[in-house]
Amino acid sequence: MPTVTVIMPVYNAAAHLREATESILAQTFADFELLVVDDGSSDDSVAVLRSHEDARLRLERNEHNLGLVATLNAAVRRATGRYIARMDADDVSLPTRLAEQVAYLDTHPEVSGVSVAYETIDEQNRGVSTDYGLHRPVGPALVRWSLHFGSFFCHAASMLRREVFDALGGYDPAFVHAEDYELWLRAARRFRFDNLPRVLYRVRLHDDNASGIHRETQQRNARRAQSRWIADFLGEEVSLAHAAILRDAVAPETPADAVAAGGLLDRLCRAFVAKPEMTQSDRRLVRADAATRLAALAIASGRRWPAAAARIGLIGCRLSPRAFGRGALACLRGGTSAWHRSPLFVDVRP
């Protein structure tokens, strides 16, 4: 049995498929199988895959198009490795990706999954000017906290222990186009994840990216998963509208919504840092991150509702006055997107 099964769902991905598969077959870590499941492609994807003569590439084909979630679950069931890694059919894994992830999991038995930082490229392999993948939370507690606000654990670049899938039963089709984020939230109740603060992956942006084509469905299902996760953690009902304010920086519709979202974030932060396994350093970073997010909310609200902004400001200053002040200043200078200004996120750019 191989140490790693890399699962790659494929559907009409011929344009970049050879580069994607070759980036796995050229890894410095060699004890893996590349399990490719073709989901009824009508282009040259199968021909591209069959042109490889590497015995580590195993091609399976669905009898008809099943969709991504069913194909992912089928691939997980067929995987034979003790670690299961993901790979998208249009992306690129850098040569030491698998080696570094295996080394981390081998030496951190308390952690069940690891992902990496990533660069973004276009269809011609040119760098795209977005730094989203270059700011990552590092450390299991900080990764878990960040999941309240989005998927800062790259699915396509992840590697998990098999027991995570065995315990959870795979991806949930009720959360299509956000199935990875929902899985991370479910898994985080029982397992620990981490990020390697190094660029070991390249995500390709193009017109056919599912996150662009199905953006509305993805956001709706992500908010459903997020609100359920926060509600379970706090033991209270959570409004989808307030979840959207926290997750997607959606502008509040009323001053009451703004204050309610700020209060929700405050309660979430206080409950999270009260966990006994948190270190003092992690508590400080979580409070600072929450205060930075509250600064963005206060600035966005203050343009219309100064009184609501003042109430949010008091909450933020109680958590971390320095982080709130810095976050507010950064938002005034460059907009209210706050996540990458938080000290929680490690900037991996050279």
C-alpha cells in the first residue's frame, strides 16, 4: 500500500491536465498513487491521462457524470494510502509538496490534516495579483479559529489522515460547491488541522473555475455551514445574515444588524479563548484577530450609523485596543477587508 493517495477528480479538464498530473508524478516523495476519477469527460482528458506511462497513475471512470461531490467520495472510497491528498486537475503542486506534508504528519501525530500556502496563476502560468493564498493561519488552534470566517485551509492542497474520512463519512452533497468548507467545519469538532507557512502549490484562475461559475450557491451553502458551526459552538441560534457579515464582510442592512454581528463575534471570541488547551500566545492572537474584524465592521458601519460604530468600537477595544486601532487605521486607508491585516495570519511572501 502506498503512503499517500492523491485524489484528482477530472471533468473536461484537458487544457491543463498534463501539467497538473506531471506536477504530481515529479514529486520528490515517490511513495504515492495518483488516483484520477474521470466524471464523464467529453474532451481529451482521458486521452491525456492514458498517455502517461507511470504505473503510479490509476485511472477510474464514472459510468456517467455524477458531479464533484459524488466523484470525490468515490475517490476516497477507492484510495489505498494512509494519507489522502487532494489535487485539482488545473493546478500545480510544487516538487516538495508531498514530502513536506508527509514529514509534518509523520512527526505531528496529534494533527490530522495539513495544507499549505499557495500562489495564484492564470491560464498562461503568469502570476495573478492576489495575496489571499499567501496569508495563512499557522497552528491548529489558529486554523480552527479562522474557519469561523472562511476556508483558510486550502482544500486542493490538503493532505489528511484516512481516519478523518472514515470517521466523518466523506463530503456532504447538501453543501455542493462548499463541500470542502463544510467538511472542515465538521472535522474541526474532532480533529486538528495546520498550515505549512510555505508556498507549495499554485491555484489556477480561469473563466471555468467552479468558485466563479457557482459563486452564489457556494456563498449560500458556506454561510449555512458557518452559521450551523457557530450555533453548535455557542449553543444559540445564529442568523444567516449575521454569519454573512462575519464571513463575507457583507455590509449590514441596519444598525441593529451591525451591533448584533459585533456582539456575536465578541461572544465567539470569548468562548473560544476560554478553552483550556489554548496557549497564552494563541489567546492573544485570537483576540487581536477578532478586534481587527470588529474594526472593519465599525468603519463600514460608521459611515451611516455612528452610534452603532461606537458600540462596536467599545467591544473591539475591550478585546484588544492596539489591534482595534491598527485595524481601524488600515481600513480607513485601504478599505474594510480586514482578514489579511490581522496578526493572526502569517505572510509567507519572500
